[in-house]
Amino acid sequence: MGNAEQLNVSGTHLPLVTLGPGMRLGVWTQGCELACPGCMSRHTWDRAGGVRTPVVDLLARWQEALDRGASGLTVSGGEPCDQPAALGAFLRGADELRSATGVRAAPDGGAPDLLVYTGYEDDELTAEQRAALATADAVVTGRFKVAEPTDLVWRGSANQRLCPRTELGRLRYGPHLTRVRRPHDAGLQVVVDRRAEDGTWPMRWYGIPRRGDLTAWEREGARRGLSVSAPSWRA
Ligand code: SF4
């Protein structure tokens, strides 16, 4: 589905510190039809939105991340696996670049890893989607289920599974499969963009909030005179 040269992207961020270990490049794809109740990223659902981004441009961003010593790449969404051709091309290119720049190892001494989030269960993935994920070191699978809160690190609900798929993935993620968040784990990264023409300040939340965190954040903002308009976690 789709072409292999362009990935429809909702956004990118470097450095990302809340979805996977260390300092990472985050890439969020645009388009998701799974419509999990309680999804905090409803702005990524509409396939017609986003920016059709050449895979070569995303690879240039990944190269920049490698040059800055990134620990890895995290691809989330939206639903990355709904664009298997471009996702596969991006992950294969990312794998080649990290191999070519292997001497620039991440600060923990390991190679930069590739982590992908998908709302699909493993047994729902098509052959094409599996092929797209062939170079991913780890995949987090499963819908977000608001009724199943969890403290498991890097997961939004208890049903979601962190699945290492390579030797690097087992090494890097194996110790975290059942690990709960520690106080020093980064939970939610808040980034304020440049002021918009209408005077508002676009803000982005990266990571996985605990239940109630976003409401508490809004309440505290309101107490300080900061109102959040059109948050992506409400319809
Ligand atoms: S949580 Fe993920 S899979 Fe579920 S609707 Fe939101 S973007 Fe889609």
C-alpha cells in the first residue's frame, strides 16, 4: 500500500527521550483507522493530513541524529504499518546508515536501535507489514486500551507487548519487558513551538502520560492562566 518513496508524517522530533531508551529521533506517521478510545494523538488519525515526506529527507534527519550520538530511532503514529512500503524503505535505509556509521556508537556503547510502535497485534500483521518491520530491533504491539492502565515502561496500556526481534533488540529491550517506570524515567516531554500568527503557542506532548496526567496538566495550566485549546486527546 502506498509508495516507497514518501512517508506521510505527522511530525519528527530530536531529541526524543520518552519513547525508548536514551536520546532518540522520533518520527510520527499520519493516518490511523484503529481509533482507540482515549488516544491522545487524534490529530494523527486523518490520512488526508500530515506532510508527504520523502524517505531520503527522513534518512537525512536520521543521519543528523546519528551524528549527534542518538541511541535510536522511534517510529510511532498514527499507524506506521498502514504505510508498509514507505515504512520498510525508511527502516531499511536507517539500518544501512547506522551500519555505515557504526563507529559513532550510542553513549551506552551499543549500536543505535530501531523501535516501532503499532496498534496491530502481531498476528494481525500482513506479510507486507512484517516485511516492512524486518530491520526493526523491537516492536510495541497492540491497541491502546484506556481501561487497562499500566506502569510498564514505554507502554500506554497493560495489553501492549514490547517484542524484541533482533539480538540488539533483545540486549537493549530484554531488561525492560516487565519493568515498571522508575521515578527517573522521563514520562512526558513538552515542547513549545514558535508562536503562531494568531498569538497562540503550539505545544506538543511526546511520550506516554499516566492516566489523569493530561487533565492535571490542563488544570494546573488553567490555574496559572494558561488555557489549552483544541487538545489532540479530545474529539
Ligand atoms: S493509540 Fe495509536 S493505534 Fe490507537 S488510535 Fe491512537 S494512533 Fe491509532
